[in-house]
Amino acid sequence: MNGGYQYIANKIQQHLVKKWTRTHIVFDNLPYTPTQNADFLKCRIRFDHAEKTNLGVSSQHIRYHGYIMCGIFISVDKGSPKIYELADRLCEIFRASRDGYPLGDIVCYEAYLDDIVHYLPEKNAVESVWYNKNVYIPFHCDYCITQLPADPQAPILKFFEENNSQLIPLIF
């Protein structure tokens, strides 16, 4: 299947695991306990919305929109140049080149960053010793559903025929 939430998330995660060698990677809903002074990357894939992108009835094209959000965590004593170095490397992994898009049918746009956040000490919190910068990589992926009934309008037309309706059905 070429499309859908699971397909997109799996493809992004597999690409990141294959290309990212700088730190540990943490994905949603997987256990991870940070080690003191060991940098790590926390990756989340967020879907904004999906929309039908055609008006015909022979197939249905759905475009999924979302973003890859990767939090880069470094210890406080390494400074911001280290975060920018890791952010640049992360952007390169998903950036399009003359050879096309690195994820094929998942089109990634140019990334943007947010401000560095210093985690304040919390009781028994390991993350209190980290600086964090989030890298956001917007994307879209087109998915085509090709397995449709022979005549998807048949139920609508049947209704009008059975009810001898004088109304003209509006078929989209």
C-alpha cells in the first residue's frame, strides 16, 4: 500500500534510522531513559490534515499533510553551536536534491527551527540538564485509492430511479 498514516510514519522512521548516526533516536510511545550527558533526538510525526485532491470518480486521491518534529537534546555545557550542527545534519537528511526527494513519494519542504529551551530542574527529572531545539520538517504525501466499485454513483442514481424523482442528481 502506497499511502496512509502507517505507511508514511514507517517510511519516515526507517529513513531517519538509516541516515542518522549522530545520537540515539527516540520515537513516540517507545520507552527511553536519557543518559546523563548523552545527546539524543526525539522524533515525532504529526499529521495536520488530509484532503481529497481530485473531483473525478474514477479514483480517489488523498493528500496527507504533516510535519516531522525532531527535538534535539544536548547537555547544557555544549552550547548552541552543537545544536545547530545537529539541526543542519537533520535538515540535510530530508532535503530534496537534484536526484529528487529522499523519501520518494513523501515530499519534504525546507525545515524551520524554534528557540532553544533550557529545561528547568524538576524533581528527579533527567531532562533538566538538557538544551533543546526543535526542528520542524513539513511534508505531504499523495495516496491514490484505485479499488473503487465499477460505478460509484450507482446507489445515488438508483435512489432517483426508484423514487421517480424529477430532480436532477448533482454528482461530484
